[in-house]
Amino acid sequence: MAVHDGHRKRMLSKFLEHGIDTLHSHEMLEILLYYAIPRRDTNPIGHALIENFGSLRAVFDAPYEELLKVDGVGPSAATLIKMIPQMARAYYSDVGENYIIDSSQAAGKYLMPKYVGHTNEMVMVVCLDNKNKVIACVKAAEGVVNSTDFSKRRIAEIAMKYNAASIIISHNHPGGVALPSRDDIESTRRILHFLREMNIPLLDHIVVADKDYVSMAESHLLTDY
């Protein structure tokens, strides 16, 4: 029997009986790393990760290469850590088929989970049918999105590919607030006019930041809405 088997069993029992809310951040990481590091005490590694990055969230958001610099973290452990926010995104985004977006609130609820774990600015396009049912949600751009006006042609291409009756666009402000900037508003208005010429209705632009969102349509920031 390995030296740390008893401790691991006690920690797993604590989690199973009382839930994750009873654990400290380093203990959550300690337990997670059991499944990537089977023959080493992972408690010090959990502490080291928190000390290096400052918080549990920062650990999960850290680049893969930076995780590897922490003593005891190898490729398997770093990969497992990077999987967690993406699994969380998949969990919260799984709304099932036939999801209807018939309001700004429904759009915000649908889109906020799409950005869980993303540390770069990213533009999403939601394609809807004539009953406002989601046909597809596709990434249109990533990076400094304002410099390309959210890639107007790319957005139009996505809408046409899925034969969308209308679309909603969205982007995030990583580490910021959900309030649209002046550039956001002006870029969106240019996209609105571009899409109108192609008979593609733009219903809304949702700006997401952390656990908040702002609808440009609801805020009357799209003068042509």
C-alpha cells in the first residue's frame, strides 16, 4: 500500500460526504491531481499552485506552459487542470435541443456560459431559425476583435452557411466589465448596416464579462434595432 493511500481515502471520503464547499482551494487541487499523479503527495503541489497563481480560478486560467513550471506539475497534471474550465463550459452550455431565444434575457442566459474559461476576447455568432430556435453557435473571431470590426464577412458567412433567419452576436471582456465600449457600439452599427444589405437581421449584441452581460438592443445602443 502506498504511503499516502490512507490520506487520499480520507480526503475523498470528506469530499463525497460533505461536498467540495468544505474543502480549501489547495485541497480541491490536491484531490484533482490524484488522477494525474498517482504516486506522490499532491498536497504540497496544491499549495504551490495557489501560491504561484494566487487563486483557484487563476490556476485554471493559467497557460499550460506556466503550469508546467510549478514543481510537481507534469504534462498529465497540466492537461487535467486545463480540462476543468472547458468541462465546466460544456456543462453550463448544455441546454439541450430546441433552445429558444426570444428575449435579451434568454440570449444572455445562453451566451454567458460560452465564455467560461476563455481568457481571450472572442466573438460568437448565434444563428436562429424563423421561430428563434438556436441552429448553431459559432466562434467568428478571437483576439483583438475591434480591429477587424468583428470580421463582418465572417459573420455573414456563418449566417449564410446555417441559413439563419436572424442572428445574435456576442463578445466578452475578459477581466473587465460588461459595459460596451464606444468602439464596440460603432463596430456593431457598421456590422448592422453590412448585414442589412445582405438581408440578414441582427437582433442583438450581447457583451459578457464574468457573471454579467449587457444587451445592446435592450440598452437602446443599436439605433437601427
